[in-house]
Amino acid sequence: MSARPTALAALQLGFALSPLGAAAAPKPNVLFIAIDDLNDYVGCMGGHPDAETPNIDRLAARGTLFANAHCQAPICGPSRASLMTGLLPSTSGIYGQISDGDIATASAATRRATALPDYLEAHGYRTSGCGKIYHRGDGAGTFDEFGHGTDFGPKPERRLNYDPAEHPDRSGTTQTDWGAYPESDAEMPDHRTADWVRRKILSLSAELASERKPFFLAAGLCRPHVPWHVPRAWYDRHPRTDIELPPYRADDWDDLPAISRRVNVAPMMPSMAWVEEHGHWPAILQAYLASTTFADHQVGRILEMLDASPFAENTYIILWSDHGYHLGEKGRFAKQSLWERSSRVPLIIAGPGLRGGQRCGAAVQLLDIYPTLIDLLGLTPNRQNEGRSLVPLLENPKARWPHVAITTYGRGNHALQSRRYRYIEYEDGEAELYDHREDPNEWDNLIGSAGSEKLVEKLRVHLPRHNAPNAKGSAHRFNEYFRETLK
């Protein structure tokens, strides 16, 4: 009796029997993988010693890891709207959460913009996606075909560890909770997203046989977004007693301007005082690391299918996260800040003709993905794009790159990231300055220190020249919220 074929061999057999056989698409394809709320707690980025992400690490070894990449907004909706339209928040006016369907009509700028899937369709691409790509999937209707949208998974009958209703000093709502739930991966929407994408890769060889079109295939994974509910097996991979706590200083906020305290607070989230009082810090880290390893496993399942397909040698892979996340750093358990922990994200690009095993320290941004893809695919540039093609850095990670990454949270509040420095300027002119070479934890605000004025002057030239009013349909009027609610 012959041995049972491996999973990979079975996949390859399925492709061999498809109408297209081993023929590759005439133009390069794109696999676009978005991961929600993933910071640098990734093996190849070295953000936490207990991170376990073998599949993302292998992808980084196949391509270029942009180790100093940043989002345009430290919250899901505006970050994704920026990437998909190619516009800065200060241009679109999308500073807060927004319905996918409202993006195209939110402002004059977004009415003129062409979403990335639409642009690719206009140049002959078949676009498909599943999961969290925009804030809620594809409510914008820009894909040819879309599976299920954003789904954070089944909920237990009651919260397992954190309920803001039980904290009278907290205000607002949050999905924040953690614990081993549900029982199996099959109950998790991210698992179903990976299943959908795997089936789509398998079927595309047949579907495109007559069309002869290249494809753009997007997979949006929700973990490690809260709630940090994943099956017990993923928690067991990260024993709580072995987890290392990140650096934290209790007096960290003492040198911050008043507006920074208002903008960067997240009143609905667990406070450091509560977390320390109840000893929850190791449990929160375990939950986030478990959720990240679970998401990495889904990435691996998708890549396994692509590698077994006829498209393996002719597909660019772009993996990114929409923003970072604080897990105790600077006394926060949240995103939604202008500090580096909320903006720094994994960004990996691999594919045909690109070198592997490269690491780039230049300050780049998610806004650069749209023009980079157009450049890699040899398409006509979209002049509305406000990002820059990263192809020069893919060719030479040490190439000159005189640009900064811009992160915006509320109108007129911006963070500028260079290779070494981070400058934050608020709507009232107050500011913060950090030297990441000497102070990677952003503990010491250098504003007013010797030599800071010249450095600030050099960085300020990169601030957006225009700050659009809040776009129609944006869920939060951030600046008013900062001024009034958080006094």
C-alpha cells in the first residue's frame, strides 16, 4: 500500500488536474495579506523575545523586511482608508473610524481618488478578497469578488477578564478581553478567511484559464485585534510564567505637554494601575502573543497553498499590519497614540525578481504600498498617490531615502519618523522629540534641550501643509473630543 501523500503534494496534484495546469499568468499576480493590530512582536522584528511567528519570519527571509515602517493613522479605519486610497489623512480628512461605503464620498479628495483594487481592475486585474481589508471588509465595493467581511469571532456568554462596565473610572466601549476561547480553530473567522483564500488560489487556475487575467488576492486577518480569544493550544505555546514584561517607567508622562496627555489617553482601555493591581500584565502579554502565533499560522496556511500553485513564481506577496499596539509600554494597553509603539508595523515585500533576506531601516509608510505595487507591476503611475515607490529600497535597502513617515491622529496632530528621530507636533503647537538611538522607549522628551531647535526645524519641513477638515461620515470629531471629553 502506497504512503499517504503529504498535504503539499495533494495540493500540487489538485493544481495539476486544473485546466490551466502549470501555466503561469502572463503578468505578475499579487497576494495581499493584512494583519490587524500587529506591532513588532514578530520574530524577525525582535520586538519581544517570546514571539513565535515562523511563517512571517520565513516570508521575511524570502523578501525585504521594512523594519521602520509606519501607518498613517494609529486606528483601523483611517489607516486602511489611507492605504487603499493612496491619500494622507490630512488630505482626505479621514481621521477616525469611517464606514467603508462612505470613503469614496467622504471629501473632495476621496471623490477624486481611485481605490487600489479599482485601479488594478482598470489595468486588467481580477480582484478578490476576504476578511478585514477595509475597516469592515469591502463595504466600499471595490473588489470584483469578496468573501465574508470583518468578524472578530464568537463571543463567550460573558467577558472572561475585562469589562469596562465594571470600572467606573473608565469611559467608552472596547472589545478588549482575553482568554482561551473557543475550542477549535475552525470556529475562528480568520481560519475561515484562510480557507476561503486557499480555495480561491486553487480555483483561480481554472477561473482565469479563459480570461488570462492576472489576479490581486487580499486576505485580511483580524487577530491579534481584541478580543484576544483564541483556542487553548495557542495559549499553551506561550506559558505565562516565562513571559518577559516590556520596559515601563512610572514617571514617563511627567515631561509631556497637556495636549499629549489628552490625545494619547484611551479611557476605555485597561489602566496600568488596574493591570498591576490584579497581576494581569503577564496574562495580557500571553494573550497577545498567542493571538499573534494563531494569525501567523493562518499566514502559513495561505502561503502553503500559493507555494503549491502554478502562481508560486509569478506572485508578489505584500504583508502588512494597519497599526501597532501598546502592551504596557508607556503605561498603555491600547493603540490610538502618536508614539512609535502605535505606528510601527511589519511590512514585508517578496516576489519575482526581488532579493531575499533583506532588512531596510529607512522610514517608510503604508502609504507607499500602493505606488510600490504599481511600480512592480509595470503599470501607469497614479498621480494622485501621495506615497512613494519602495522599489529603490527593494533593489538596495541602503539607498538614499530622505523621507519621513507621517502618522496623524486627529486634525493637526502629527508624528514624523525618520531613521533616528521621532517628532510629534499637536494642533496647539506643543511638541515632543525623541532620539530612538539613545532612547528607544521614548522616555525622555528632548523639546527644549540643547540642540533640539535645529533638529526640530529640520523635521518640521515634512509636516503636511494642509489639514483637511473632518471628512463627512467620519465617526469621531477627534479634536473636539480631545478638548472637551478628556479635560
